[in-house]
Amino acid sequence: MTARARIGILTALAGLSSLAAAAAATAPKLPELPVSDLLTPAGKLTTAHSGVTYQASKFPFALRITPPDGSWSGAQWESQSDRYGGGPPFFGWVAVGQGSPSRPPRGLIVIMTAYARTPSVAATVAGLRTRGVGATYQAATPAKLAGFSGVQFDGEIVATRHTFVPFSPRSHGAKYFPDAYFMGQGQAFRITVLSVRGKTVIVFVDNVALPADQFPAFLIKADKILASVRLPG
């Protein structure tokens, strides 16, 4: 290849790069899910608009979700080393739920992962199914979300309260686990554990204020909005 040809190729590539940068700069910015920590008493969901794609900048990597209708509300937040703030964010959370934002959700989806390195899908699933008491589990089955593969399983809380801790080690000395997710007696749930570019992501789906016998119908709605989730590289 001649020097002139090389210069021509480099010039063309530079031009394409400039066009891509210009397009990115002029592209409309997606609206953010409102920031509110649902793990605290003040946490709340905010009504989301049908067909609008939202992003969640508090999540450790790009996440987009599009409510298929106007029945959904959403939020995003970060959890730190203790409930009142203690260091940088360690976990990112995204939630969407059904029902009035002023009341406990009638069905809730929570997506979370860590900013730091995470255990494997297999190790995370084993921990979720064996740590603590008071929950029953169905068999785990293969699952896929946003093009990424993983494992999912259903279950029910039979104790007064059960705490899921996906990533913090059992030896964690703090009284508060920043990645803890709580469920109460009688709650039905589905948990999906995904491998996303080397990081493990958890999707909790539970009924909250929805009667447990209506949970199967909520799972159909949950599948529709989860089908809209995008995790762009």
C-alpha cells in the first residue's frame, strides 16, 4: 500500500469518527428514572410514561427500560457501606412497579448489581438459595434477558421475614448489608441471575402488596417490561 493510500484511509476514518462524535453530541438525551432509595422509608416510585425509554445513570453500566403502558412507576438509587452513607456507592439498583406510586406496589421488579467484581452466576445462585432460612425454592431453570443468559428460580417466603444477600460475604462484619433485599411472609418471588459481560446481575420480581394468587398474572406483565430492557455496551 502506498503512502498516499494510507493517508487516504486515515483521513476517511478520521472523518467517520468525527461524524459519529457529532451524531452522539446531537442525539437527544434519554430521561432518567427518578432517584429514590426504596430500601429506606422515604423511598418511593414515580409514575413513568408509556413508550418512553428511560436510562439509569446510578446503575454500574448502561441500562435502558421502556414501560409498555402507563401502569408502571420507577426509581433508581445506589447503596453505600451503611444505610446513612459511608463511602462510595457499592451497588446500583433499578426498580419498576405496578399500582399507585403513593401506595406499596402491586408487584415489583428490582434489578441490581455491584460496582466491584461479582461472584459467578453459579456461586450467586447457590448463596441466594442457601443463606438464611424461611424461604422455599423451586428448581432453577435456564433464563435469558436482554440477550444475556443466566438462571432463574421461583419461591415463596414462609417465615416472618427473609433477607436475600447476593454479593456480600458471610463474614461481612457490618450490621447492615448494602446489597440486602428484604421480603416478608407470604411473598411470592422469581429471581433471575444473569452474566452480563463478566458481571453478575440480579433481577428480583415479587408481589409486595399484590395477593400471592395474582402473582402469576403479574409475571406476564413483568415479562413484557423486562423484554424492553437494554444493556448497551
